[in-house]
Amino acid sequence: MLSRLRLLVLGLIAAIAIPAMAEAKTFYWISHGGPADPVWTYFLAGAKQWATDTGNSVNTSFHNGDVASQQEAVRAAISAKADGIVTTSPDPGSLVEIVKEARAANIPIINFNTPDPKANFNAYVGGDNVTFGKHWAQYLVDKGLVKKGDFVWMPVEVPGATYGVQEEEGIKSVFEPLGITYEVTEATLDQAEVINRMVDYLTAHKGKVKAIIGLGDLVTGSIKRVFDQVGVKPGEIPVVGWGNSLDTTQEVLNGYVNAGQWQDPQATSYVALSLANMAASGIPPGFNVITGALYEKDTAGVYDKILSGK
């Protein structure tokens, strides 16, 4: 009897001493991008790694620039009583009311990759697109690659989407006072179509284009293929823009692109979900996390290794 009582007491002590395992939570990761875009495979990898490391569930979805579809996905996450939501902003102002709905339901909603200050997100994780645009334009000016009267071509996957609109705002603030003109053209989210459209444009306007700014990763990562088809030599037309893919790191290393913008895609998803989890546990973030670095040939190898998993 005594030994049985002793075992019961020891079992009770052990139960008290060992904290109960935290119950797994369910989060929603929602992107305006498309799975065919190489950079989004890295953003997605960060979300999957976070789920593996924490034991929480992460439901992911891509919406290929379809604003209505993304709005519906966020509302579905709210209806499902998600523990937290992390989402990009597909168009400026497009999630303002939906963010209010999430906050009213006490569901943390973190904005990542593309910011929208108009919406009352709990926090933002990612780059400052307006600042990136300024830096790209200023880079071309400071390096003496463009001057007054020059024309710059700016291809983008989805015209009107938040990222391109904000980047153009920053670019315009530098170019307009200097009398440098530009044109934004649509490339789509399909890799083959991106290359076809860029080849067609450059074939028609090669003599006019003095520089290129790639407003998205698909377009910047297509520069080598486009230049090779049109017969433009590496360095003949200066190029700056996004650099979150192996295509672009290689283009920088081989002289096709002068400078690429790094945004820490895996870390962005990982940190955004961490903030959502923290907020779900009752600790409000109260701050944003800004990522990003512009790299040239001398440091491109660093990002090439990261993206190749070496």
C-alpha cells in the first residue's frame, strides 16, 4: 500500500513539474503572388519551415494578382477563426475593411512583403517599396547611367499592384525633377509570356531605352534570356531592380544586371508568422520589421549561396 501511495505521489509531482504541451494553433499565409514566380517559392519555404519548427499549422494560398480572390481568402480565414493571419497587400486600400473585420474578431493580422499604411495591420514585415524605388533611380543617376532627357523602361508583372505602384512613386520622385522619362509595361505572371513581351518591347524600342528597372522578380530574373534573344550584350543597357532569385543573382554575377534588391524572402515569412503567433499569445508587436539590401557583383555571391541552399 505504501509503495503504491508513494508512486501516486511521485506521479502527481511529475505532472505538476512538467508543463502541459501548448496546443497547436492554425495560421493563414496569403499571398498576392503566384507559385510560378521563383521568389515566392522562397517566401513559401519560410512559412513551411516556421510550421515545422513550431508545430503549428499554416494554411497557404496564392492568388496571382486577383484582388477579389485574396479578399475572399482573408475573410475565409476570419470565418474559420484563425489564430492569426499573415497577408500581402494586393492593391493599395484593398484590405482596409477586411483588416478591420479581423481586428474586430481579435485575430492578429500581419502585413508582409507589400505594405499598405492605410490598413490597420498589427505589424508589417518586409521592404519599404517607395524607398527601394528611390534607391534604384538614384543608383542609375549617381552612377552616371542616366541623365536629363533619357528614357527608362520599367516592366512589371501586374500593373496597379501595390508593389509596383509604390516603387514607381519612389522612382518618380527622383526622375521627374531631373527630366528623365519612363514607361511601365505589363509582363504578366507567366514566365514564358514575361519573356515574350519583354523581347517584343525591347526589339521595338532598343534604341530608345537607356536603362531598365525591373519592378518585380520575374521581370528582373528574365533579363538574360531577353538580352540574349534581342542581341543586347551584358552591360550594354544598365539594369537595376529586384534580386530575390537565383536567376538575378547569376545575372548580377555575369554583368547582365548592375544591382539587385534583396528582401530576405524566407526570413520575411518566418518573422511575420512569429509576430502573428506572439500577438495570438497576447503580446502585441507594436513595431514593424524592415528588410532589404541592394547588392552588386561584389556581394551577389552571398545571396546566390543563400538561394541555392549552399
